[in-house]
Amino acid sequence: MTPRYPAIAPDIVKLFAARGADPVDVAIIQPADPFLDMAGEDLRRRIFLTESETGETLCLRPEFTIPVCLDHIRTQSGTPRRYSYLGEVFRQRREGGNEFFQAGIEDLGDQDTARADARSIADAHALLQLVLPGTELKVMLGDQSVFEAVLAALGLPRGWRMRLARAFGTAEKLAAALDDLATPPRNGALPEPAASLVADGDAETLANHLAEGMAAIGLSPSAGRTPAEIARRLIEKAELRSVRLSGEALAALKTFLEIDVPLAEAAGALRDFAGGAALSLGAALDGFEARMDAIAEHGLPLGSIRYDAGFGRPLDYYTGLVFEILADDERVLAGGGRYDRLLTLLGAKSSIRGVGFSVWLDRIEGLRESGK
């Protein structure tokens, strides 16, 4: 059955063409592993899974970014390249149905990240202005790379930086991680010799010990996590529990996360924070300022754009800019961000930078029908 496209679809397609984004058509049935490995926890819970005749785990397309990137890798297309899409995605939802339309642009391979970031925001904003004329739009920006630069400048070990980065954009998880960082939780005592092996960080011997224990109770090493994975995770947890952030450093991190200012004031606020906390944010702050300048060149209304240092989007593959565009009733109409590591993780032989956005056409149609 041919899907019934929204009435605004032809106008969106024309705008994409005017913006130099080539239309791409990706399959509805997708390999599930890339989404299970790299999408956010919220999206993973909503995926419709199935299985092929050969036992491969498949899913109905839950979003477009990963499929577009996989298609780019498969076709070995050159870069820079801008792709546009408009089609159905499938997610389990309590309201609004499980099939709905999204449209967007994925911008791959542009080495000028500030220019590409600004263009992505401008493209999304222009699309919404086209289909919702007269609607007041608000833009919220965050930046994963600035957040990670603050964590590095505070001297946090890699394990903690990874945990906090994964929690970025999910307020409850981030608050829980900060509580653990201030007062590390005590874990249940492990029996010997596992406890000593964990304390020594001897992953290989610990994995062998765990494998022997699993074999003794008839548990296959291939059932669930492998002994090596369990050993690595136990040692990582022990290392995390051994770190406690000083009260001064924790206060600095919380001060950073409370920054919420108009974009025009954001660079100054970040520089004031870094100076007050005696931290160097280096290239992350330089990139932030370059993006601000590029956004201004697009003529976007800076007064309607805010920077929230604690704002992120619940997808694990973002690495820098994250943004949402909202209607005046706080309904999110578009969202996107930068994902410079994603294509390599998906199998690209060389690093390919990427940034993109998607718009929720069902929400747009709802606003148009209500006359708001």
C-alpha cells in the first residue's frame, strides 16, 4: 500500500532541492544492530523488531540518520554530500500512532563544521517557516563537545567522562551520575579471588576465572555477556567507585550545567565560567564561537535562540552541536545535531563528519489544523 503523504510534502521536497540536498530512498526494513548499538535508550525501547529467514535481527526503520549513513557507506559515494529524505518511520508510541512521517537533511563530509552546523539549523528553521508561516519558533542549542571539554579540564578519568557523556541530555541520569561522583556508591563485596583480581585490574585472569565459574554451573560463555566483557565491566565499576570529585570541581560542573542564556551571550558566559573555574576549554570554545558567527551570517533571529549547557538529545551518537526547534507551546517540531564518529562506527573506512536534522510532520500537521 502506498503511504498517504502529508499535504505539505511537495513544498518540503522543493525546499530540499533549492537547498542542494539530493533525495535518497532507504529501505523500510533495516538491520537492527546499528540502532540497538548506537541509538539512544529511549529509541531502543520503541523499535519494532523482527527476524530474517537466516536469523538476522531486523527492524522497521525507526529513524533516517543511521540508514542514510549506511547507504552512503554502501554506495561509496564521495563527500561532501547532502542527502534529503521524506518518509515513514515506525516507533511504538502511546499516542499518535506507530507510523508517522519525518523529513530532514543529512550533511556528510563538510570539513567546515561551524558552517555545516549553522546551515543545518538554518535549513530546519526555513522548512518550519515555510510550512508554518507566522508561527513563533524557538531554537534550543546544546553542545556535547563543550560538555566533554569541561569534563576533561576537570581531570576526570576516561571512565567517568564516558558515563557522564552518555547521560548528557537526560536530566535524571545526569543527576544520578553526579550524585555517584560526589559520593561513590558501595558495591556488594565480591568473593575471593574475584575481589583481588578486580582490585589488581587483572582483566585477563579475572575473565578466565569467570569462565571457569560459568562452566562449573553449566552456563555457556556465549549466553549474554562474555567473561571478558563481564571482567572489563567489573574493573571499570571499581575504577569509577575509586574516584571522588572534589567539592570545588563538582560545584564548577554544576555551575556550568546551569548556564542558560541567549545565544548572543553564550560565548561570554562560557568564557566567564572557564575563567572563574580556572579551566581551559580550548578548541571546543573556539568552535562554539565560530558556529555562533556562522549562525549570525544566515540571518537567523538570534533573540529566539538559546544556549543551555545541560541540553542534549537522547541519541547516543551525537558528538557536538545538538538542537531542537520548538513551537510557542513547547512542542518539539525539529531536532538534530552533529555525529562525527557515527560513520566510522557503522563501518566507513575513513572518518566522515556529519550533521543533520529531522522534522516531525505529524506535529506540524497538528499545528496547521489547529490554526496555531
